[in-house]
Amino acid sequence: ENKAPVTVIGLGPMGQAVVTTLLEHGHPVTVWNRTASRADGVVDRGAVRAGTAAEAVAASRLVLLSLTDYQAMYDILGGITDSLAGKVIVNLSSDSPERTREAARWASDHGAAFITGGIMVPESMVGGEGAYVYYSGPREVFDAHEPTLALLGRPDYVGTDAGLAQLYYQAQLDVFLTSLSAFLHATALLASAGVPATEYAPWAKETFGLVAYFLPEAAKAVQDGEHPGDQANVTMMGATADHIVEASKAAGIDLELPKAVKSHYDRAIAAGHGKDSWTSLYEVIKG
Ligand code: NDP
């Protein structure tokens, strides 16, 4: 079976992992990177080095980009837009949803189809168990290339809006980064009393499990806009949020995160949600 040729532009750790995975599955892969030496490893594994970005684009209908941001795409392709007609550009780089939508229009102006991708795992996990990638853009274009894209990880198509895969990506990292900071903050709180981080970690895991357990119910409350406060209400939880700020002050550790959380509770109470469930914080957060 002849596998479709793929071009990959951008060979940071992620781009290299993408190329390696495609090569392992027998796809001919053409690569280009601004710093040419960064292609050496994948060329040793069988990728073809293009001399210029235009040559790289010419080599395949499917062109994957793995760059620091969307500006890098314009820096690379902006001068060779004549080569883009008929191409399918899958941009796996991170940027704002608005810049992503702009890029889809830009690609379309030059006759290319544009798919946004958000790889949700570190490069070491690309192509393996548990890897998944959000995609958005024209459905039929995604469908046509899904078998190839599926090699990188489970492809999760989220809609036609080019910005949507990017927004999903950021939503997931919103949860991830905030959780990591919360974990480190809690660790510092206990460390102020001499508790080692390794001792606390299993307890933090319990709480992450509890959060996961409550999510479906909380999502339903948010969706329905109904926040009955017969269990944990905002006034009670807000008092706890206040105690965390106080404890953090006493411990001499950073206050920004617990203050931000306390502020959600304060504003929910001010808006009349004191007796509602904590899910009513959503009314404050959604802006
Ligand atoms: P790097 O920052 O290591 O690589 C970025 C690539 O972009 C390099 O090939 C670099 O070229 C190129 N580049 C940057 N600016 C320009 C420019 N102005 N002109 C031309 N080329 C440019 O990033 P990663 O490989 O780690 O990540 C790539 C994307 O994947 C990012 O958007 C990242 O958010 C995303 N991602 C990464 C993950 C990871 O584990 N690494 C996980 C999930 C997503 P040069 O080599 O010449 O500098």
C-alpha cells in the first residue's frame, strides 16, 4: 500500500516526534526547518530534507506545521504564497483562536484548505497510547486526511470553526496549569509546617479524584443554570477560601492564587449567590 506523502515544517521536539511517527508508519516525509541542522536526526531516520520551504510545500499535498506560533507560519509561507494553492495545511502550533481564524482566511485566500490542530500530549507521547489531538476546520478536508492524522494520536474533531481546536487546547491547559499551580501552592502551605512534598502528593491526588468525581454534576448545573445550594453553598466555601488566604499569609507564601479564588466567592456573594451552590461562581467567571 502506498502511503500519502506528508510535508512537516518546524522541527522542534514536537515536529521531530511527528515526523518520526509518520516515518514509522511508512509515510514518505519531506521536512524543512529554519535551522537546517535540526533536521539531521529525522533525515537519518528516513525523512527527505527540502532545500527551501517552497520545495517542502511542493513535495506533498498535506503540509503539517509545528511552530512556536502563527507568526512563524507567515514568516515561512508569507513569501511563497503562490505555492499554496490546492494544499491542505494542518497547523499544529499554539496561538490565540482569533489569530487561528485569521490564518484560516489567509490560507483560503491563497487557495489552501486549513485545519487547526492542538496536540494534547507532550512530544514523548505522540503516536502512543493516550495521545489525542483536537482538530477543527472543514469536515470533509479533515475526513480525507484523518487516517494519516490518526497516527499521531486519537483525532478529536471538534467543529468547523478554525479557532475551536485552539480554544479546546487552551481550555485543557487552563485546567492543567491552574491545577499544577494549586498543587504547588498547597505543597508550599504544608512545607511551611515542615511537611515534605512527597508526603503531601498522595493527598493531593485524592482531591484531584474528588474534583473529577464532581465534574459531570457540576457541568449539568452550569448547563442548566441551576445552582441549588442544599449541599456546599457559596458562603460556606467562601469562608474556606478566606481561611486559605489567611493560612497562606501566616505561612509567608504567595497569595495571588488563593486571592483570585477568594475573589470569585466574594463577587458571587455580592451578586446574591451566597445560598447557592459553588457552581454559581460560573455566573461571575463567565463575564
Ligand atoms: P519549539 O519552540 O522547540 O520549535 C518551534 C519550531 O518553530 C522550530 O522549528 C523553530 O525553528 C520554528 N520557528 C519559530 N519561530 C520561527 C520563525 N519566526 N520562522 C521560522 N521558524 C520558526 O517548539 P515545539 O516543537 O516544542 O512545539 C511546537 C508547537 O507544538 C508549539 O506550538 C507548542 O505549543 C506545541 N506543543 C508542543 C508540545 C511539546 O511537548 N513540545 C506539547 C503540545 C503542543 P528553529 O529550529 O529554526 O528555531
